[in-house]
Amino acid sequence: MNKLDFILTLRGRLENLPQEDVEDRLRFYMEMIEDRMEEGLSEEDAVAELGTVEEIAAQIIAEIPLAKLVKERVKLKR
């Protein structure tokens, strides 16, 4: 998987989170991939080292406070 595919897939998995949190996390993972590429890894290898999108999305969702998630859900319903 290349960087663009990874970021787009991750964005899709995080679509119900607050947009600010999603953008912060996407920037973080883009920087991680770029750092690994600067160290000599190919784009695909740099992405593969991060783990699966599903694992990363689950970890990100677990880190978001429940109150913030509820607030975002209420905002989306309005």
C-alpha cells in the first residue's frame, strides 16, 4: 500500500471522529511515513512498518475521550 492509499483508507475509518482529531492523526502518520522514507525505506515498506489501517484506526479511536466522541455524534445529527 502506498502513502496516499494508506491516508485515504485511514481517513475513511476515522470519518466519525472530530475533524480536528482526524487531521492531526493524518498529519502524524504522513510525517512518520516520510521520516521512514528519508531513512531509506521504500514508500510501501514505510507504510507496512506502521501496521494495518484497522489496528491504527482502532488505537486512535480508543485514545479519543468518550465525551468528545459523544459531542461529535450529537453535532453530526443536528
